[in-house]
Amino acid sequence: MTTKVLLIRLYNKEFRMPYHPQNIRPPFTLKYVEAILANKKEYCMRFIDCMINPLSIKEITDFIERITL
């Protein structure tokens, strides 16, 4: 049985870092979790980064309804 996992980093302008080249803190923790789970065959992974491509809650829920992990 495959477990589906969706990781979402939500947009919050308070977390922007002025000294980072892209002005956004890299999602190290989420990418670490994604890498660990991606190496396990029993998990099917998706990662949505709303800091890079901001989405409203409605857009996120619409996306979740139409994706296949």
C-alpha cells in the first residue's frame, strides 16, 4: 500500500529574509523530509512551495482536488 504525502509551504511575508539572494528562506526542513520519504517506496510525494508561487487557500484546495500524487 502506498501512502500519499503532500507537503505545502504556505506564503507568509514575515518569513522573508533580506539577506537571502531570492529574498526567501529556503525550505530546508521540508526538502529534507521530502528527500527521506521519496527514497521510500511506500510513499508517493508532492511538494507545493507557495513562497515561490503564492496561492490563496482556494487555489490550494482546488489544486489538491485535481492532483494525482
